[in-house]
Amino acid sequence: MTFAIWFVLLEVAIIAQGVCAWKTKFFTRNQGKKYGTASEKFLPFVEHGGMYGDFIIVSPMIAWIIVSFATLWHLEAIILVGIGVTLVGLIPVLLWAKESVKEPAVWNKGGKVSLAGWIHLVYMSVATTVFVLFYFFTPIELISSLAAKNISVLLIVHVLLGFGQTEYVTQKRIRLRAGLTVFVLWILILAGWFRLVTA
């Protein structure tokens, strides 16, 4: 498929999350307050930095990487990495869902993962799988140092956008969990970047 098709498919997944957030009254702050669907301190979909990062940064990068390098990846690697990434991604998703009894959010409420949450898990799994394959399963000689640098820097910024708004989280353990997630993701990004530029 072409870059445009991949890009549109990825953007549709983000828009679908927004539609779900609207239906569950988590799209805007006023909506959450009006219908009493959220706690006093909550992060609505329209204010979540991670969504803008997905829309502006991640989707075009993923589409470009797929079109440029996907033919170089073995099917076995794609399947194994995809399964591994999804299973690992399920852990924080389910942990956050558990906390949503006290702090409902766009992707989880009442102790359960919402439809928007499941869509986000699929998007996140696809994106992370592609990045892992790019960093660790693509021949180094085919990736320019500039591409490696730009993708890595943008990913670091995106992670901060997605997890940096902890002022909306009242429970200390959730803030610590978000901080740990940022740290782990940054380590993985830097490890991949290091592999590409030092070989």
C-alpha cells in the first residue's frame, strides 16, 4: 500500500478514538463536567498531548517507515514482535483501567477498558511494532543517520507529550507509573538510535 493509504488508516484510528470519547462524554472538559462523567481533575481527549503527537508525529512516521522498509522484514519477525509488543502493552492498559474506578479517563472508566482504549491499544501496538522493526530488524546500511536522528528525537518528544501531563493525575502511584513508562520508552528509543548510528 502507498504512504497515503497507511497514513489515512492510522489517522482514522485516532479520529475513531475521538468519536468514542465524544460519545462517552470525555471529549472536552466542559462535556465531562456537564455530564459528570469525569473527576474534577481529568484529561479530556481534546487536551491530550499524546493524541496530537499521534496525529502529527507518529502516523506520518509509521506510514513512511512501512513504505520504505517493510519489504525487508521477515514475516516471522513481524508476527513475533507484534505479539510481544501487544502483550507488553496490555499490562499498563489493564493497570490504568483498574485505577479508572477512581479516576475515569478517555481510554478507561469504571475499572474497564473503553472502546477508545482498545482502539488506542491497536494503534499503539502497530506503531510500536513498526518502530521496533525499524530500529532492530532493518539493515543498518539502508538507514541514513539523519533519518535515525529525526525519528528518534521526534519519538522522544512524543513520549513526553503522551505522558507528561501528570498534573491531571491525583494518585501518586499513577504519576510514578507514568514516569517509569517515559523512562523505559526513552531507553528503548536511545538504544535503537545508538544501534543505528554506531554500527
